[in-house]
Amino acid sequence: MTANDQLISRIQSAARDAINKSRPYFTRFLTESEQMRISALKFSDELVTGFYGGEGNSDAVRRCFGIVPSFYVTDEGSFDMLFPVKAITFTYRKCDEITHREVLGTLMGLGIERDTVGDIFITEGKTAVFVTEKPAELIMDSVLKIGKVGVSCSYGVDFELPKQQYEELSFSVASLRLDNLVKNMASCSRTVACDRYLKPQLVQVGGEVCDNPSRIIKQGEVITIRGKGKFLLSEIGDVGRKGNTHIIVKKYK
């Protein structure tokens, strides 16, 4: 049984427990690929299910999934409040700079597992990170520096989270095979797409390494090409006279 099969099995078992034992269930933070697999599942009307990336993080990339009996949800917004997710803000001098990698490195150095950490937002003088409840106290008690920068920690987010920015790109492709899309996204030939990016496993689909050139990409899937960026297949359009399919891709900025 693969890791993805195990995840789906846990979700289905948790759904049964939520009905039979009135037991709520929440995952850790999921990759985009894991979220897509869970989104394809169907659940009983006796349950309320959904994803959550943290308060105010409406465009979350990394999200937890929750399953609760319907009577747990009394009004709008109460479902989100059930998730064991905390926001922590690191504050530092505006003249200092820290990176996403340094934040992750600091947290991993405490023994915190990657799937307990959600999205990270960096702005001038402040960085917000969403984490599951368990490591939150450890972070608050332990983190005094990120990289070489001294920081103070507080719960919550006291600044507006920046919205994800995209560059919209339009392509006409012969097929929706992965090698064909990498070719267009990386501005190279299909041979180079395979030899330089796919074979060395420099391509991820939905957060998971994929080196299969014939993998068909679906609308809504995200492709990351190391050194080239991150791309969302936003729209699959009509087929033209020459048999090519028009697509719209959003490149993350």
C-alpha cells in the first residue's frame, strides 16, 4: 500500500468513526496532491468536511483536512475554529531580512516535522507561520533567532497576509502530457524537458516528484520546475484547427 493509499484509508476510517463514535478528525498539513485526492472522496451528509489553512489564509497552499459530525458545527465559521491550527508571528527589525528556507530550517532544527508546518508569509519586519497546535508551544518557548536575526514570537497575525501574485501565460499545446507542459513552461524542447528536468527528478506535480513524461496533467494541478518556478494549470480551453489545446497557466511570482 502506497503512502497515498494509506492516507485515503485513514480518511475513510476517520469518517466512519466520526459517524459511529462522534469523533472529529483532523489531518496535519497536506500537499496539493494529497488535497486533490481527498477532494475526490464522497462523504455522508451526517458529516461536515473541509480544508483549512489558518485564520485569514483564504488562499492557503498547505491545508489541513477536517471531518466532524454535523452537530459540532453550530454556525458559520464554527467549523474552522475546530481545527488545531495556530498562527505565530516572528517580529524583527525592518532592516533585517530572513528567508523562507531559514524559517523552515529553524523549525526543523527543533525536531518539528514538516507536515506540522503550513504556509509561511514574509513581509518587512514580520513573518507569520501556521502550525498545528502541538509544536506551537515549543516554537514560542524556543525560537529566539532565525538565521542570524533576533526575533520575538507572538500568537496570531497582526498584519495583512500578502495575496499570491501570478503572471498569466497562454500556450497552445499538442497534448496535456507532463513533458509537453514542462517544455512550454521552461521554454525548451521536449528532449531537454525530459533530460534536464524530468529524468533528474527536478519536477513536482502537486508537491510530489514526478518523472513520468506521459503523465496527463489536469486543470487545477500545480507543477514546480526547479530553477524555473511554480505553475498552476488554470484553464484548459478549446481544441484548435490544428488539434492543439489552448491552455492558460498561472506562474507564481
